[in-house]
Amino acid sequence: MNPFFPGYTRKQITAGILRIGLVSAYSILMVCAVALLRDYPPGHIIDRVVPYGIPPLLSFSCAAFLSIFVLTLEQTRTESLLFALICAAFAVLNADILLIGIIMDPQIALVVSRIDHFFLVIVLLGANLHLTYLVCGKKNHWWVVWLAYGIGLVMAPLTQTSLYFQGVYTYYWGFFAQKAILYDIMSILWLAGTLYAITLLWQARRHTTDGHKKDTIKYLLFGFVCAGVLSLTNTPAIYGYEIYPLGTFIFISLLLLAYGLYKYNMRIALQQLRTVLFAIGHLLLLSAIGFLPWLILADRRQPLAVFAGILLVVLFYKPVQSAWDAVLNLLIRRSSDRMQAEYYALTVRLSGIHHIKTVYREIRDWLFRVLTNSRCAMFFYNPDTRTFSGWRAFNPHHDAGFFRTATDQPDKETTWQIPPEHPVLNKILSESPAIITRPVIDRWMAGSNLVPDGEDWLQEAGVIVPTYSRSRLIGILTIGSSATKRSYTGSERQMIRNLGVVLGPIIENARIMERLERLVEKRTRDLNLAIADIRKKNKDIVKNHVLIKKQNHIFLSLLDTSTKIHAIGEFEELFAFTISHLKSLFPDFGFGIIFEGERAGVFETGAFAGITESERNILLKLMKHLTAPDIDQRLKQKMPDYASSDQAGGAQNPNTFWTILPMRGRDDRVIGKMIIKGPRPDPFTRNVISIFLSQVSSSAQNRLLLRRLETMAGTDGLTGTSNRAFFDRAYEKALKRSRLFPDVHFSLFIIDVNGLKQINDQYGHAKGDEMIILVADMLKSIRRETDVLSRIGGDEFALLLPSTDSGQARHVVARIREKEKDLNLTSMDKNGETVYMPIRISIGVAGSDETPPEKVSKRADDRMYMDKKQYYQQIE
């Protein structure tokens, strides 16, 4: 801080002094130019300026404007001071080229060129290298810069001698200086300095990782290369060759350098340009209006013309000002108007925001867009912790150029809390200021002896805006420095002050709305919990209702089963009735019953529901192994090979389990098995199924006992076998079973005793009956428990073999024939000696696997007669 100019730094004061000096120098230059050209008619001046004087005129105007303008934009950067001096040197150089192209006196032209190069030699070499060192961040070899300045100071006085310029050449565009030995030396030094600067910039750009710095160096490289090339085009003319010097287009190089150094100030630059254009345009328009009376009135009325001109200027001052301002607004809108519109739109948006964080983000985005400040943070008072905490973020585009080159600075927001003992916070609480500017922050920090900390956003703020509500501090808005590193303007500070006033009720409103939202959320959460609890209870009620309904259905089904099950006569009907009830109670399951009856491991009958035909065939083939512990895995391995087309893709459901429950008789003997297919049954389901299984097992056992009684009632008195009526019933059951289970076959034997009539005639009917009994006993010895042996005629027997195919039946035939060899009838002849008479039988066999079940009986009968015929043919 400077004690004589509080609020301004030393660099700002230096920039101000330099700006005043340059304006004064340009004013003196303009006065000298007017003095030199006062004796030349306007026509001569215009003829000399157009066209060859236009490039130096443009370069002079551009260089002079940039030299003053950058000192307004960047008051705290050393680069601005150096660039202003470089621009001033080129402004003087191009003013020299412009003037010596107009004036006709070679001596005056020589003096003008020497004066111009006096300033050029002092500034250009040292300033170029100094600017390059600063931009590249070079820390060593600064002696080169000071040597360059020293060379300039030494060479500057010598530019006024003939050792530097020894005269002027006369070309078609005007005079041009004639070089001498010292100019050659100076040109070599300028070229070497330019090449050295380009080399440093190139190396710095290759090694830096800072995207913003790399972009800045790129434009400076373009500028220095362009300046070097343009300057070299001056060499032919200064050596006596009549070639127009393209160095008069140096404004191109200056614009590239300016953009590289100040690209992020383009918005402010446009406003500065607008201000200049407004002042010049307003002055020219008023001048034109003031001179109108001079054109209209005659020479004798000059006093009247003066009065009329002054009167017109006074009358049209405001209308012209407003009209010219409106015209400029079409091209470059006034920043104050834009800021006012943006501020109004911001207040409208803030009035509809109900969250603290959204308020912060809206303010942050608005400041970054409108003021292009470097950073922004908002801290809010938390009454629970009695601290100020909030969010902060960098502006990712505050140093972006006209073409929005991005920065490396992170743009994500982070949380931060102001320490309660922070001196700036304590000052705000004690003094309650409306706005705190950078000078005030510096003064507070100096008084607190606080160590500078780049992470302390209160220390680094450009402006701090406290927010109050009912005289209480409720928030702090910190705004980073502006893009130009200068203090905010009065209008900007006033807008920021107004924003602080507006934020008070907005923050209070947002806090109230957040509390209401939290309350509503809590009430809603409690209500949702209550609703969820009610729904759970209702669900439990519905579940219990469904369970009770299901239990009632099961009870009624059990009652109906126990009532009707004893009225069912056949096993097939009994099992089908039971399975249908189970399927109705448990639709997700499949059920099956395999009944073995008197003979374990031999299928007698069964019923299935929810089990495919292919699965049923596999179950019947594995019937003997169904009680194995790993039967579920065995069945799952077999099922894919037998999957039917009605199953999707022929694949088994991985959640399907096979459960086998045994059917037990009264002596705990297994008489069958119940198959359960589906999900693994829970204990309740298993218990219900077990009750049904117990009922059907008991009923099946009763049916077996009844069948034994029926067998006894239908027994042939002579042979002890069943009679014809019993056989007919058993055969009908076999046919019916074969229709239900086509893969379960049966076989039928028709057996006839050969020679019974001769025995009856020769030895009497007693011996004939004995012969029949012997055959019956032999057949009884080879039959199984489930086989049905019946005497269906005088000398004719039928043997029905369930679950037996024709191949198995042939083995039975072999056994019968083997037994037949030992079958003899004994009798006494007339001499009293014992006579042994072999008993021979004819056998006809047919099976349902080779013959349709309805034709099995006829086929067996036909085969028996064929066998009898062969027998009698052999004995004849």
C-alpha cells in the first residue's frame, strides 16, 4: 500500500504515471506534426498519405491506442508497462515513417528519423527481452536483459550522429533513412535479440504444462516472428533499394502480442473501445452541427454563424448523445445496461429459489458470467454449530480469451468453514460493514499479523459482502479479484452492495423453506412408515385369511376324500381321485402314484397329474430306485434326455425338486410310492400331502385285502386256482391299465392239457381230475404273487402276467416246459403194475408289446391250438 495514494499499489501508480506520460508525449508529437505540416496544402498531404501512408498511419494509431489501453486494463502487471513502452516505440517509429513520407525537406526528415530511433534504441531491445523473460518465467541470466538496456542507453545518444544515419534516400513513397555503421550493429543486435526471444518462448512452450501459459506463449511467438519478418523487410529500403518497407504493417504483430497477453480482457477492452468511440463520435457529430451555420451563412455574417453554431451544439447535445449511444448499443452494448439487466434477471430467479445451496450456485454462476471474477464463495451461519460454512469454487473461464480458451484451474465446488477466530470474521462481526473492498482487507490483515495463506479465501477475496437479517450476520459472500487484477468500478461495487442487501431476505426465506421441507419430509416419512405398517398388517391379515381359506379348503378336501375314497372300487380311480385333489390344493406341484401292490418292484397301476409322459416313463423305468437318497440328482440327469417338446427348450427348471414318499401297508411293507415334482415342499405342505398319502395307502391296503377275498371267492374247487369269472375281471383290468400306461405291458398264457379225454375214457374221470390237478399245481409253482392263474375250461388254464412283455414271457414258457418233463400221472394196469403216463400241455403266449391289447387273448388262443396241432402231429 502507498501512504500517499491509499487504495493503490506501487504498480498501479507507476502505470498511471506512464499513461499520463504517454498521453503527454503523443500530444506533443501531434503538436510537432501539425507544426511540421502547417505549410503544406491539404491536397499534398492527402496525396502523400494515400496509399503509402495508410499502413504507417494504421500502425501508429494501433500502437498509440494499445500503449494507453493496456495500462488501463492491467495496472498491476509488469508486462503491461513493458508492452506499453514497446507499443510507444513502434508508434513513434511509424509516426516518423508517416511524416518523412509527407515533408519535402531531407534535413528535417533526417532529424525526425534520428529522434525516432533515439527512443527506439533505448526501449526496444531491452523491453523485448524483459517481456520475454517475464512471460517465460525465466529465473536466471537476467544479466542479458540488463545488458540489453545498457546497450540501448549507450547507443541512444549516438543515433543523433552520422555514424548511425548519414542521410536519407528519396523514394516514390517519400524519404527513408540511410544507414551507417552503428545502425548495422544495432540491427544485428535487434535480430539476435528477436531470435533469442523466439528461442526462449519456444522452449518455454514445450516444457510448460500450464495450458493458459502455453496458449499465451503461442500468440507471443506468432507476434515476435511476425515482427522479425516485417522488420527485415525494412532492410532493402535502408540499404538504398527502392522496395516499400512492409515494417509499416507492424500493427499485425502488436495485435498478436496484445491478444496473447490480454485475451481474457476482451470484454473490458470492448467497453473501453466503446467509450473512446462514443467520445470521438459525439465530438465529431457536435462539431459537424456547429459548423453548419458556417456553410449556410455568408462570410459577412460570421458572428451570427458563431452564435448559431454554439446554440445548435447546446440544443442538440443531449439528442445527439442519446442517438449516438443507441447506435453504438447496436454494435457494442453498454456494460452498465447489460449488468443492470443481468442483475434484474438474477433477483427474479433468486426470488423463486428455496434452497441455500441453489442460492449459492445461482450467485456463483452469475458473478462468473457478469464480472468474470476469479473465484466465489458463500458462507452461511449455522445456529447449531455457531460457525460459518459453505461452498467455494474457481471460475474456469475467468482467464479465458475472446475464443474461450479453458484454464487449468479446477471448477468443482468444495466445502469450507471459516475458523471462528478468523480476524476478518471478527472485524465483520464488530464493525458490520456493508461491503469490504481489497484495500480494507489488506488493512485488516496488516493489523492482525496473519500469515498469508492462498487457501484462505477471506484473505484472497477481492470484495467481501456481508449479508444481514434483522441486524444479524447470516451470510458472507466473497468475490475473487477481477480479470484485470484491478479494483472493481464504482458501478460494480454498487451493484455488489445492492446484491448483499437483497441476499438477506432471500437467505432467510430459503432457510425457512428448507426447515419446512425438512419438516414435511419428516412428516411424510412418518406417514409413509405408518402406511407401510398398515399395509404390512393388511398383508398379514390377507395372508392369514388366505392361509385359513387354504386350510379350510384342505380340510374340506380331506373330508371329501375320506368320505368318497371308500366308495371307489378300482385302484386306478382311487389314485386318480387322490391326485386330482392334491393338484387342486397345490397347483404349483406335480403328483404321481406308482402302485406295486402284492409284488414289490413290479408296477401294477398308478396315476399322474402335472408330470409329462416322458417324465412318467423315466419314473417307471427307475421304479426300483425311487427310494434312493440321491434320486433327485438321478432324475435331473435323466430328464433332459427325455424332455418333451411341450417344455420350453426341453430343459428342466433348475428350481424343480423330486420328492418320493413311500406308501406303506399295515405290516409297514412298501406297496407303492408317491412322487412330488416342484419346489421343495415346506413342512406344512409335506404334512398335508402325508395325510392324503396315509388315507390312500390305507384305502389301497383295504383294496388288496378285498382282492384276496374276491380271489378266494372266485377259486375253482378242483384245482384251487381262480375261476373263469375272476379271470375275466382281471383281464379287463389289464386291458384298461394298458390303455392308461401304454409302456406297461402284460402277457397272457392259454394252456390246454393234452389227452385228457383218453385218460377219462381209459382210467376214469378220477384220474382225469388228478391229471388236471397236477398241471394246476405245476403252474402254481412258477407263478408270481401278482400273476393270475385261472381254470377257464375243463382242461384249459389261463395265466395272466402283469408288467411282463413277450420277451419275459418266453422265459416263463421255458420254465414251464422244464417242469413239464417231470410231470407224470401214475396208475395200475390189469396186472397190478404201476404205469407212468407223461402229462403234456399245449401253450399259447401273446404280449401287449407285440399285439394290440384287445387282440392278445385271441392271439394266445390261436398259438395254443397251433402248439396242440403240432403235438398231435408228432405223436402220430
